[in-house]
Amino acid sequence: MVRLLIGAIIGALLGGGLGALLAVTGEGEVFIASDQPITEDQVLAKLQSQGWMNVQMARVDRYIEVIASKNDRVSHLTVDTLTGQLIADDREDY
């Protein structure tokens, strides 16, 4: 009985955490609009068209983590490949 109760509590906490993550990430700016998952090539092309250089990317599950530079400033952003939304972005408007 105690194991069942502990399992239920852990499950509720994990489920609540995932729900909060989805609620927070569901509000991001659309970086690339697409009805299909986006690729690293699409992200690279978009950033290069905006003048970003030295673009480095790493795929982490469904996200693409990016580090790029522009005007001697290094910025980081995270793109959700399933929705095309920005999850994290510290770029400034240039």
C-alpha cells in the first residue's frame, strides 16, 4: 500500500512538471512556420539570412540548441523542431 501511494505521488509530481513545461513552452514565438518537423538546415538558413554567423547546433531530443554570433555578440536559442517555436532566445533585435 505504501509503495502504491509513493508511486502515485511521484507520478503526480512528474505529470505536473511535464504539464507546466508544456504550458510554458507552448507560448513561444514561431521561428519557422511549418506543418512538418523542421530541420537543422532550415534553422541554419533562417539564421544566415538574418546575418548570423558561426552558427553551431546540437540536437537534443526534439529541440535544436543553437549558439550563433552577430555584431560581436554571441547568442543562444532553442527551437522546438515539432512546432517551429522558440523555446529560449537571448538574441536582441539588430
